[in-house]
Amino acid sequence: MQKQKTFFGLAAIFFVAILFRLWITHLVPQPFIFDQTEYEYYAQKIFSAPFMLAAHTYRSYPYPLMLAYIYKVVGFGNHSVIFAVQAVLDSFTGLLIFFILRLVGKSRAAWIGFILYSVNPLTAAYTGVILSETLSTFLIAATLFTGLLLIKKPSIYMGLLFGMIAGMSVQTRNAMLTASVVIVGSMWFWISWKAHKRVYLAIFIGLILTVLYPLYTNWVAYHEITIFKVDSFYAIELFNGATLKILPPFTTALPLQQQIMFNEYWSEYSPTRTAADRQAMAKKYFDKAIAVIRADPVDYIHWRFYKMWHVWQKENIYSYSEPGFESHRQITFWGNTVLLALAFMGIVFTFMRQRKRRFSWLLIVSVGTLALQTFALCFSFAEYRLSIPLYPIIFLYAAYALDTLPIVL
């Protein structure tokens, strides 16, 4: 009887979560501009390529590949179906939050976390745009979930699945590299190498499987051996982070130096560019970034600290257009601030009260991921949306705080 109640409760919340995301998407349809057109372009390349194997010089493959597979079924460019799939996927992220908290023995917090995530507009709004945030958010949560299952009962199959999901998380958003390194690397301290060598081999194979696609397509298209994109992601982020301070939400015109940089940096539309040309371009903008830093290192350091704070702020729910934004931006800002404060309290409570093995792993990788990602993102432009894939962790600990507060008080 209890299992039936749990099942129907989960199903009801899951259904509400999907409807909420579809409503959010329908409420303020977003214009199809900027990064969305680039993901769609790459999806078209994959859609049209033999065996769906195609490369792009500056976009990662998992999200466009997902788009292409869906388009094979429903027809190319059917965004309504994409938004519906993403609504379901983000609702599954909420379900993963529930099961993560259940795995560490926090049943009441699991329900709180699932309900909170299901009706949160911060991640829900990203289901209505052609961007990789929804997929990346799901993969981060799935990496934590499979990691907990692996610690609970190490097995070859779970090790393979864990490695594949962690690898796909990095491939979807290269900025998640540090997060996945923390999560995967931490296994060394929780699972005995001597007793589970095959499990570690399975994790390694899972990771390798996720890089085969870019290895093959980059070699065929550009004659380069790389597991990421051939255009340097890190050089351009360092340049943008050094030269761009903060732009307000819904900025449509970038400063002139960014426009010039984007026009000449990406080699996707310059088919004659060689590997040496790309390296020279990356060095050019890396050197420009270093020159800016050397010109005023104190100002640069000041902005790094500010961006560590800024990347977690949220004033807007929608990505490109939000009617009445000025009238409710403070509500969004303070709502997100309260959520972050609750997450911080949840982390503190966990340090104070929890000694369970699985909860300790979750705490270590969560804090390590949040800290390293915050540090890494401060060297970039630090847009609000860059922190969105980490919000499953925020909701996990916010839920635990709300569950624990009555006991502490």
C-alpha cells in the first residue's frame, strides 16, 4: 500500500512538473536567435550526414545529436516537440533529486526537493529554448545518482553507466569538466581499487565511449585529434572574461571588440582554415587577454571575485525576452537568493549532523563541484545561465535545510 501511494504521489508531481514547464514555455515564447541558431545548424549537419556523424568547430555534439535524433522522428525544425521532450527531461531531473535524497536516507527531504524543483521557474524556462542547459542539468543530476548507486553496490554495469553519463556531461558543456573530474575522481576514496579493478575499468571505458564521436568526426572533418572542439574554448573564454565586465539581461548588441572577435575567431565558416591557423588564432586572443590582465591586475582580480557572486545571481527567468521584467526582477533575484541561502544552510547542516558514508560522498562532491565551478566560471563572461546545470545540487541542499530547520530550531 505504501509503495502504491509513493508511486502515485511521484506520478502526480511528475505530471504537474511537465505541465508547469509546458505552461512556462507557452506563456512567453522565446525568439529563435543567437546560440539557438548555432545548435540548430549543427543539428542540421548531423541530421543530413551519413550515419549522423558530423563535426562542428565550436559546438559540442551531445545536444545537437539529441535534436537530430528527435527531428528524424518528427521532422526537422519541429521546436514544439523539442520543448515537450525537454519538459519531460527536466521533470526527470526533479525525480532524480528525489531518488538521490532517498538513497542517502532523507525521505522527507526527497519529497520537498522533488516538489520544489518541479515548480521552479529557473530551470523550467530553459525547456522552451534550443539550448543545452536542460540536458546538461539532467546529466549532472544523473551523474550524482549513478555515483551513489555505484558506491552502494559497485558493479561493472553501473561503473560503465556512471562513466558514460559523467563523460556526456563534460561533452555537453565543456565548462563542466572540473565538476566531472571531482565526481569521478572522488570514487578513488570510496571504492577500493584492489577489490574493484574491473569497476574502474568499466568507468574508464564509459568515459572513452563518450569521446569517440568527436575523435572520429574531428579527424574526418579537420584532420585534428581532439576529444573536444577544434576551436579553443578556453582562449575565447579567458578573453571574454578579461574584457567583458557585466552586461544586463537581454543585451542584444555585444561590444565592438567582441563582435570583431566572434567574426574572426570561429572557423566553422572558414573551411580553408588549418589546425595551425586555429592555434594561431587562439594564441592571439590568449595574448590579448593576458595583456588586459597585466595592464591592471588589481581590477582583474576584483572582477574575478565579483563574478564568483554574479554567476549565481538570477534576475530574469527567460533567456531572451521577458515582458514586465523590471516589475518583477527583484522577486526573481530575492527568490533565488533565498534558495541559495537555504542550500548553504543545508550544506552546513550536513557537515554538522551527517556521518553516513553515501551522504559524505554526496557532500564532498557537491561542495567540491560548486567551489571549483564557481572558481572556473569567474574567468569567463560569467553569464547567469552558466550556473543553471548545477542547480540540482542547490535544490538538494535547500530541501535538506527545509527538512532539518524545524529540528535545529
